[in-house]
Amino acid sequence: MTSSGDRHRLTVLPGADPGDIRAAVAAFQPGSYLTFRHSSRDRDAVELVFRSWPDGDAPVDADEPTTPAAAWTPEVAERVAEVPPDLLRTVRVRHDRTPVPAWWTTVFSTIVGGPWADRHDASQAGADDPDAHAVYGCAQPDGTVAARPAPDQLSWERHLSTHLDRLRDDDGGPIRSLRDDVAMLALQVAGALVAAGLPLAETGGAEPHGGALVVPARHATPTGVAIGWATHPHLPALGAHSEATAATLPDVMGYALASLLGALGFRIQRGAGTRSHLVTAAPTT
């Protein structure tokens, strides 16, 4: 543990006892602000940096403000603006003290390991404890984590959104979940297929690259979501498959989609043939 002015640094080595860390943190002034960075002395260690809030209503930066050289100041005829010196200083302090989010291993909301580079490392660190969880966010002075949206979750949501934008309702517009139960079911079916690793077909005519067809079927008996498969228009140009073989692919893939969704808990009614099938209900919890 080292101190320099209003900054205190605590180096945590791998395998450190969480109790010792909490005791060391408790020794600092209450309300100290926590950030972290990797230690320059040990690549596997982390350096916790505390900066105490100064006394008074507003924080004051410990660093002396810099002033431009006299020769730099432009000579203008207009009146020079007068900005209160503490106006930007306070905002700059808050900016500099913004914590960096990372992955942490927690037990009952208390940090017991981390920071980690990804979810896998955080999960593996708590694999032996059934109460351990991997949490992404900013470490707090009290040993908890202020959760933030995880990078992998944001990546998945962008990926899913890209596929859902390919769907079209029976009126040609995008499928909106609040329209009715059939629209909601269509989005659930589409999300399950994307999560299983299957692409959705572009039904708006922009990019006919093939994939799973998911279409609300409000006039079917019973109502539900029709599913099928569209092959890529470039398939015949490959020359490796006969026309008869290519014609059977929608049937084969349609049957596979129905089987996949059935395994995921969706209620399926198979069509008269194998080309298209109907999803009538989502999985029940």
C-alpha cells in the first residue's frame, strides 16, 4: 500500500484473501473513490487506486491547473470571457474518476475475485461455489459491483436486431411485438432460431441470401407462425447439385426447423407436406 497526496494505491496479487482486501479498503477515508488498473510490476496483479474526496461541497482537483503561455493568448478587441475557475475543474475531476468496468466474480453481491478480461474467466474463478456469479460492472468502495451492460450481451443484441430487421409482417411492414400475440410469437421463434445459429431470410427483398422463413399466419387454422426455408439464389450456379436435389432442400430444412423448435419447447403442427409447418405456442415455463 502506497500513498501520494490524495491518492492511495493498493496492489492486489492473485490469490489474495478477500478478507484482507476488505480490511485494507476499510482503512481508507469513507467515501474514497475507487478505480483500478493492471499493475506495472506484476501483469497478473491489479492496482486499486483510491482518491479521497476533499472536504467541502465540491471536489477540488489535487493537480495545479495549467495556464497557457502569455504569447498564446490571442489579442482581440472584444471583451475576454470570464469563466469561473472551478466550473470545468469540478467536471474534469468527475471525468477522471470515472471507474473502468470489468468482469468480477461475486458471492452474495460481494466481490471475491477479479478483475477478469471476459465472462469465461470470471465464471471459472467461481466454478467451485454454487453461489458465485460473473458480473460485469464497476467495483465500488464497499466491495460490491455497480452492474453495467456486458460487451457480449450488447454484441448479441446487435446481432439479433440485425436478423429481426429482416422479418416482415403480413402487411409488408416490420413485425412489432405489441401488435398482437402472433407478432410476439413470431419474434420469439425468430430469436430462438438465431440463438441456435441459423440465419433468417431477408423477406423484404433487399438481400435474398436465403435462410429461415418466419411469417405470422393470422388466417391459418389455427393461427400461429409459419416456418420454412429459402435457399440462396446462387445455389444453382454452383453446379454441384442437381435441380431435383436443390428442390428438396426447403423440405429438408423445413422439417429440421420444426424439429429444432419442437426440441426447444415450441408447440408445432406439421403441414400436409414437409415444406412448411406452423408454430402455435411458445415454450411454457
